[in-house]
Amino acid sequence: MFPGTTILDYVFWMIMGALQVLIVLGLVEWLKYYGRKVVWWQVALFYAGFASLCSVVAGGTTLMGEYETIAGWYFIGVLGLPVVICLAIAIRLFIMKKPSDVSQSS
């Protein structure tokens, strides 16, 4: 990625990993701020989806960097589309759900 250097590759990937954790934990805090109940397995599910999306984009851009541009776009399209659909379903099920109101009486 950084030709002729020994440390910049490792620093780049450490920063990318830290940003992934900060984005997911920021999502959790944002949900708590708006009064949504966040369960640990939902956080793990979102992190797995986000990490797999980042892996798909990294793999596709790696192919593009090796002059396999069409293969890179196919890689992102074929593998990225199911990941985006699964993440959209998870967001719809866990984030955009209506809050349950237990104070209603019949």
C-alpha cells in the first residue's frame, strides 16, 4: 500500500481497526441517547456486518489496485450487495422498530 515503507502499512490498518470500533461504539451510544435498548448480541451483529462490509470493499479495491478493475467491481457488487441487504434488514429490525409502550391499559 505504501511502497518503500515498513511501518505505514501497519499504522494504517491499526487506524482502520480503531475507526471500526469507534463507529460501532458511536452507533451504540447514539442509540442509547435516543432511548433505544441495546443488547450485546445486536452490537456484535452490527460489528460483524460492518467489518464484513469493510472487508468486501478492501478486497475489491485491492483487485482494482492490481489492475483487475472489472473483477474488483464484480467483487464489491456480488459480495457487497448481500451484506448491505442484511445490514438494512438488521437496522430495520433493531433500530427502526417502534418502542413498546407497556403503560397502555385495555
